[in-house]
Amino acid sequence: MITSSAPRPGAATAPGPPRRRALPRIVRHRAPHGALLALALFAAVRAAGIAAVIATNALADRPLVRNLAHSWDSRWYLHIAAHGYGRLIWITPTGGVQSDWAFFPLYPALVRAADTVLPLTPAAAAMLISWAAAVIAAYGIYLIGHHLYGRATATALVALWAVLPHAVELTIAYTESLFAALAAWSLYCVLKDRWLWAGTLALLAGFARPTGFAVAAAVIAAAAQQLWLRRGQVAPGVWAAALLAPLGWLGYVLWVGRCTGDLTGGYFAVQGAWGSRIDFGAGAARFVGALLAHGGQVIYPVALALVLISLVLFALLCLERAPLALVAFAGVLVLLVVFGSGSFSSKPRFLLPAFPLLIPAARALTRTWRTRPAAACLVGGALALASVLYGAYVTVLVHSPL
């Protein structure tokens, strides 16, 4: 008798239940152990910072929460969200003309969308986006730390980011938290070889801030490294990421150029009117000279100290042999702070998204925790208290640009 394993014509196999399409890996992500603790720590410190701002406003007999959503650049973003571009200019005391084209569109677009969909005022929508983005950024930073160094260092990294002196600016209506979230997740996708996601998030980061091209530079550098190491034999996603990454920043720059009638130079002329240009440190040198000669408010020597510390931390990051994407991202931001002109009091804010600079300190804090936990807690508590108090000081009491 001859048998066959082929199915008989009338005996079709019963169909199984329909298969669901798999979600993208970034959506199917499972939180690593310890992430909730790190996020709770971050949220607690930043909530204390907000409470300190409210308390300081109460003591100063000012509106309790107004400066959280209406400080300096926040007012420009809210105006763009409500009225669009080309509607607001400011004539400076020296006769300069500053326009709203200096502000990138992603944040006001999200504010407009949230205000349209949710029963919120534009100011409340702006705060909601900033707070949510800050938590998302903290989670992305935790994932990077966990992927590279483990749970303890990841927790220390998030904690140190939460207690930076200017971390209060992650929880006001500014773009730093949104930019940090997009940067952190783009860099995490690079580390996990999710290139299309990395390029797409870098593109969005380019729509968020003038410094958005730092994320594009990091993605392109990492893609170039892959091409070098594998002699050009890389997946198409690597090429796609390198091509996508700069499109957001370039697109907005060219759009502003078209609106101003100077395609390639219009955007830079707009930024120049705000005093933002690359002067290779000439402005910083003049500032340091004036500070040494005449002194200044507390905020200025603190800003100078933080910029100098960032240079030291970048050198340590390089010595740590951190992944190229992290080094490139942090390096571009440090270079922009050192070589860019503009108000020196704002430079620490520009460094807020440069979380890779904290990796050497996080690893050192982890080692201290293992040998002297009391000392690590003391250092962390002191930094948290200083961050909360200093954040209230710069937000409420100081009249220099944030």
C-alpha cells in the first residue's frame, strides 16, 4: 500500500483564527525593571520644582502659575499656536526687528492641536505637552542608560537629569522637554538598530528647535560608522535614516528663507536679529571679560560654571568611549553653546537636552552608591534641593532671559 503525505483534495485543513498584524517594535516595547522607580523619582523632583515656583510666586505676591506658561519665549509659542506665523514682531531698543520665524513649528502645532481637541486653554495645553514630553524624555534616557550600563546607572542618569540647576525649564512652556524626548528616543533607536524610527524622530526633532540638527548629526554619524565598519554592506534602513534625519530642520530653514525672499540666508538673518549666530566664542569671551571686570547677578557666574563643567563632562564622555551617536549629539550641542552668540543666561537651558554629558557622573554616582550609599543619598539630596530652589529663583526672581 502506497501512502502519501500530500493532503487529499477534499480534506482541506481547517483555517485557524486570523493573525493580527504585529505592531512596530517601538510600540511593543516592554519597560525594563526599575523604570517606574526612576520615572517616579524624576516626577517627584520636578513636581517639587513646580511647587517651589508656585510658593515663590505667592511670597512675591504674583500670579501663582502664570510664569510657568508665559515666560519669555513661551509667549511667542502661544501666539504662534493661536495666530500662526508672520503676525508678531518686536522692535528692540536698538532698533532691531525680531520676528516669530525664529521659533520652530512643532511645539506650537502640538499646542494648537491639544487646544483644539481638549477642553484646555492654550497655556494649559502648552504645559500639558511640556510635562508629558519631560516624562517621555526621562523614560527614553532611562532606556539608553539601561541598555548601555544597567539599571543602577540608568536610574542615576535620570536622577541627575532631574536635578540639573535649570531643570525647571523642562516643566515650563518651552521646547526643551519636547526636543529632549525626540532626541532621546531617536538615539535609543540608533542603539537598537531601529533606523527608520531613528531617522523619523530626528526629522521631527528638526522641527522642534534650532538645535534640532544635533540629532540629525548624531544619526548621520552613526550611519556613517555602520557604513565604514561594514564596508557599505548595510540595510536600506541605515541609508533611509541618514537621508530622513536632516529633512525637518532643513525644511523649516528653507521655508523661512522663502518667506523672507532669501532662500538660503533668510532664516539666518532672522536668527541674527535675535543675536543668535556663530561667532566662534567671541561673544563668550567678551562676556567672561565683562563678568570678571564688573561682576553680575548670581545667574551669570552659575551659567559660566555650567558651561565650563559641560566641557569637562564632554571630555569624560569621550574617555568613556560612549557610542558615537551619543558623543556626536552632545558634542554638537556643546559646540553651539560655546561658539554661539546670544544671552549667556540662556546657555544652560540649551544644554538641558544634552543628557549624554551626565553619563560619566551617573556611573560615578552608581559606584558611590555601591560602596557608600549614605554619601550618594546626601549628594543626590543636596543636588535636588539646589535644583528646586535655583529653579524658583531663575523663573520668578531673575529678569534675565531663560
